[in-house]
Amino acid sequence: MVQTEGKSILFDPFISPNPLAEAIDVSTIIPDFIFISHGHGDHIADAVQIAKQSKAQVIATYEVCEWLKNQGIENFIPMNTGGSIDLSFFKVKLVYASHSSSMPDGTYGGNPVGFVFKTPSHQFYYAGDTALTYEMKLIKEEFKLDFAFLPIGDHFTMGVKDALKAAEFVGCNTVVGMHFDTFPPIQINHKEAVSLFSSAGRKLIIPEINNTLEF
């Protein structure tokens, strides 16, 4: 969850089935916006419940929004890769992500995406699940990022070394790691990951559940 301009933005809610998030009560989560990068269960597991209880506006690709519509969600904005939208409090652009996407029931989930946000005070990139791609260099040409959320768990997404290269591509010195440790294939050595970034003159923040970071 990111809080900016007095609004709460929730990304890819995977909480109730997450073995590392047992202390979080999903029923207490009331965001203003929900952004979903793709349809996999570990990114959309709690989206329906949270969207219903919060009445939050959901932003995702067309196929994900159609699936949510079939689950009874009404407040959504379907988009697709390359599109931008001004939500008054911030502007968002959907950018390319190299991954796969299918819904929990096996239906087609469209293309995965990342999101680049521009607020009055900050610009940041939420990569979603992705491999390292040359398309990331286009982000640096259009935006001046203050920080970026990048996957670092390897196996299903890019790992720490590729995330460091991605930080270079997008022109960002501060990275918040994500998509790591939840399952055995994506468990990482935290000390080594932080050290690798530090040796390259960049900062990797490995967040802890229920903790707050300020930028």
C-alpha cells in the first residue's frame, strides 16, 4: 500500500493465503484505489473482497476488469499497455511487463503490466511481475523516478542481479524489493542482495510486513 496525496493505493492484494501475512486482517483494509498488474492468484487473491468492502476504484487491464465484473465488482477502469490516465490526485501510465497472466479460474488474463506514477511530489514505478527488459529504458526517458518497486525473488521473475540492472535501466537509485520469500523457490539471502546493490552505488530496501517506509 502506498499513501500519497491523501489517498491510499493498494497493489496486487495477496494477503489471506499468504503464509507471511497472517497478522493482517483483510477486512480492515480500505484503500481508495486498487491497482492489479496481472491475474495470477498471488496478485489478486483478496481483490474482490477488498474492492467490495472499500468501494475502491480498481485499475487493471481490460481482461482483469472483465473478470472482476463477473465477480460483482462495478467500480473499475479497464486499460492496457501504453495507456495513461489522470486520476486527479496522480497520473499513471501502464508499461510493459514480461510475464504471463491468467485468472484464478483459468480464464485469459490479458497481458501483464507495470505502473508508473507521477504525483505532485514523487514519481515511482511499480513493476509487477516481470523479467528484465530493454523496454524499461523508455521509463527513464519519460520519468525521473524517486523510487521503484521491483521483484527480486528470481525463479518466476527477475532476481536480484537483474533487478539491479533494471534499476540502472529506469534510472532509479532506490529500490523496494518485492515478490520474494513467500515460497521456497523465491527465498533470497537478504544480506547478499542489499550488499550487491550497495556495491553498485544503489540502495535496496527489503520491506517487512506491517512496517512503513517514508520517501
